[in-house]
Amino acid sequence: MRYIYSFGIKCYAIGVRLASLFNPKARQMLTGWKRTFGRLAVAPVGKGKTAWFHASSLGEFEQARPVLEEFRKRHPEYRICVTFFSPSGFEVRKNYPNADFVCYLPMDTRSNAIRFVNLLRPSVAFFAKYDFWFNYLEQLRSRNVPTYIFSSIFRPNQYFFKWYGKWFLQQLGNCFTHIFVQNEESLELLQSHGLEHVSIAGDTRFDRVHTIALEAQQNDKVEQFLSWHPDNAVLLAGSSWEPDETHLLHYLQHRGEHLSLIIAPHVISDHHLDWIEKDLLKGIPCVRYTRMNEADTQARVLLINNMGMLSSLYRYADVAYIGGGFGVGIHNILEAVTFGKPVVFGPNYHKFKEAVDIIAQQGGSSFDTYPQLETYLDNLFDNTEAYSKASERCITYMNNHLGATEQILAVTEKDLPKY
């Protein structure tokens, strides 16, 4: 199976090279791979104590951040290397200040893994959530480097538990010093297959979004927008797509002048923003965030056309609409829930444990049709008791899931090299 795996990796690498001829992201990835070894050879890591943190993409990096940043506080003697597989992570975080070196992780061939680990010489390695690169893991194991994966979820339908997955499961057991999972189901599944070095630590994203909420700064432009209609209810839509935005328009029309709507679309191209302003809203007063100085104070819709702001803006909402539920799946609900904001989203949420949980806790709801959305939002905006209960349940849910970072470091620090 090792040879089949390595052959598959080489085929994937060839596919990326072919795709790079016409796909910008594939081209970025290929260029990043080519540059990694040259950059790593002169990087400030690999000399003395080095901690390696790997995240597939930006979402996994946000899960890694609480562990990385707390590790850095406790162990300033370590240099930290962060690697990404996806351009969506590297291009956004390539200048991340809490890392001494950030790079792409070259494709998981045996020769790449040997070369990379020889140059980096990590003292400890952390992987976030799902990225299992078995040649790299084997090189870490052969050098007795303590290696961990955290915030993982395992399901019976994953390849580890298929008839062909025995070798992958053995690698999982042999290469990780400890596996930190999010839930009881994952723990029981791994233990039923003979893996004992497993424990439940929860999801580090809770710690991350809690920190974001504590550090959130006021936003003068958003506060200016809200001051134009101070008595209005505020609905904030995060990472919305066209189907979401169509539902939002219907609700805006339903509530009339008593609702202020903030939309942070997933796509912030001028083409999409023009569609919202001209074709969707059709004359409803609207302003883009970057044009606030030119604004008509009658505007009831604010379009956020800057990246990186959304997580701190949920503080201004009464209710948060989370986009993506009419596509492949919803975006992050925890950024809103941590502020105690009830959430609502479309029907494609079942792969996200926190969304299933928040519905069960009655801190949020899903909908299939517009009338369901209208009923849910009206009840929150018009019924003070219902809103307060939903908000309190969001806060309780968050508080009950904090602490994953501390649990992970309590275990991993025992295995750090004593030199």
C-alpha cells in the first residue's frame, strides 16, 4: 500500500503541474513548492529548537493558531515554522508575525519528505485537523520527533476504516505520539480499532474565536452606519452567496425601514457588488464600506467590501445570517456565536458539528424556504424573551467548549525534548 500511496502522490503532482498551465491557484502552489527548499536552507529555523506547525489551508490554520500562539508564549526558546498545502492559507498568512518561517509544504514524495525534514530538523511537530501526509509522518517517526494532530474528527466512512485502509490506520497509530479528537464518537471509533494514544480535547476553534471576541476593536464606519437608524434591528450576513442574498432582500422588504442589513459577501468583486446594488436591491439605499464618506444617510444596507473584517463585526449584529447553506456548506458560525448572537443558515449544515449542536441547543436555526426564515427572524426581533434565551444559549455553548488548547499543551509539553 505504501507504493500505491506514493504512486498516487506522484500522479497528483503531475496533475498540479498540468493544471498550473491554466489555473492560477495551481500555479501558485507549484511555484511555492519549487521555492521552499531554497528558502528553507537559509531560514532561521532548523537551528536549535524548532516547532513545526502544519495546516492544510486557512481554516485549519485558524484551528492551529491558539495552540501555536500559546506554545510560543510558553516556549520562546523555540523557532516556529508554519507550512501550508493550499495557496488560500499561504497567501493570506505568509507574513504571520508569530512564525519565524512560513512556506508551502512540498508534495509528499519520499525524497521531498527526507529533504524537508533534514533541513527543518523539527524538535516537535503539530498537524491541524485532517492533513495526513504519510511520507512526512514516517520521516518524523524515524527520527523520534514527537508528533501530534489535534481538532480531528473521524467517521466510519473514512478511508482508514475501509477494507483497503489497514496500512493507513497502522500509519496513524505508529506515527502520531498522540491524537486529539473533537468528540466521543471519534475516540470510540479509533479505540475500537486498537489505537490507545487518543483523547478528547475538543475543537481549538472555540479558543480562537473567543480570543477574537476579546480583542475585537470598535469600527467607526460601521458604528456610523448604525447611527443613521439607531432604533433598527441589525441583521448581519457573513460570507453570503447569491441564494443567501436573495433571501436577505426578501426579508429586508418584509421588515421595511425597521431593519438595518450588513452584508459581508463571500465574493467581493466589483461585478458581484454591482449585482447586489443594482439588480438585487433595485434602489434600496445602500453603501459600500469603502465609500462611507460619500454615503447617503438614508442607507439601510452596508456592503462590506474588505477582507479580514467579518469576525470582529458580528459584535454589531442582533442576529447573524451565515452564508453557504445553499451551496456546498455553511461558513463559520462560531465567530457569531462567541458574541452571543443567534444564528440562522441554509439547509447544508449537517457536516458541521457546531451547527448541529447550536440547533439542538436552540441558539440557532436552519431553513429550507423563505417563509421559515421570516418566521424565525421575526420571532427573534419581536420577542425579547425568545431572543434573550437564544443569545444565552449561544454563550453557554461557547463557554462549555473552551479549553482545548490547554488540554493539548498539557499533554504535549511532557514529551518536549529535554535539551
